[in-house]
Amino acid sequence: MPFGTADGQFMFATVVFQGAGASSDFIQVPTGWTELAQTGCGTDYRQSISYRIASGDVWPTSAYIWNFCTSNTSCPGANSVNVYGTGSIVNFADVSTTSPIQTGTGAPECNCGFGTTATANGITPTVANSLVIAQDGAVGNVSLSAPVGLTNIFVHGNSIGPDNRNSWGVLPASPTGAVSSNYGTGSASDNIGCLISVNPGP
């Protein structure tokens, strides 16, 4: 996907796909991106979250491709899969460009579920004023809501493919507790809730 941004900013990408047996398939992240988590949920849902620090990423010269395969061997190629997918890149300012992702109690937390609520169990940011990103996804066009206390960035889905939602908040160094995104429409399905805690810039 093409993207335009300024050097030295934090780019956060989410790519999800759904299809029969998709949870055991593989998403190949483009060169230059660092994958934070790749998770298969239920039988038919898979998600990858990754980041990069922008360096000369200017529209329309930069195009990033996430490949969908049955495994990480020879991907792409004969083991490529045709599934319904949704992808996003969000650009954040005021994030540390040398050590953006918090570890330990602020490590990425992803939890699979089945029902009409996508929930992440919670994290504890390691410093005050941490950017916390909530990534929620589900099979089908279910119109996921923004978690309570967080600000919506976008929600995207269609009548066939998976729903994909990003939300954010600047939070203190204390436990978030469980963070949930409820279905506005749609029936129970495989879903995922993730939380990522990011260090503020200098």
C-alpha cells in the first residue's frame, strides 16, 4: 500500500485476513518493518501488527506489500493463499524513534476470543504519558466500537472481509485492566483484542 509521511515518525501497521483455515496460515511482513505480533484466532482469522520509523517514506514512491501464504517457506510463491483481508498504516508523532516499543509489563498483549466482544487482558505502561494503541479485529463486517476511554482512529470492514479497528490513548504508568471493543452489528465470530504500549518522544 502506498503511504506518505515525514521522516522520523512512528508508522504502525495492522494487516488481517479471514478464510477457511486461515488461522494457521502466514502473513509476510515487508522488508524494513518490525513485526510485534502475529496471531491466529479460532479457525478462520489471522492478524499481524508491525511498525517502522519513517525514513524517506513519501507518497507515491513507497509501496508496502504484505503477502498471504500457507507458511513462511517460499512466501510468496506456490503456497500463496487467496483470502479476504484488510490493512492499515497509521502515522504517530511524538514517539521515541530509538526505542519506541515498551517491553516487560508494557509488551504487546493480544488475546483471541469468540463472541461479540473483542478483549485484550490489559497492560501496564512502563512510563507516564505512554501512547497505548488498541487494535481490535473480527471476522466479517461487525462495526467494532472504540474501547471506553480511548479515541477512535478508524474502523474498516466490508460485507465480506474482516473488520479492523485502531484506537489510542495517552495513559499513565498504571494497569489498564481489560480493554474491550464491542460489536455494533454482526453475530458472534472469531476476534482479537491487542494492546501496544509505546514510549513517548524526547
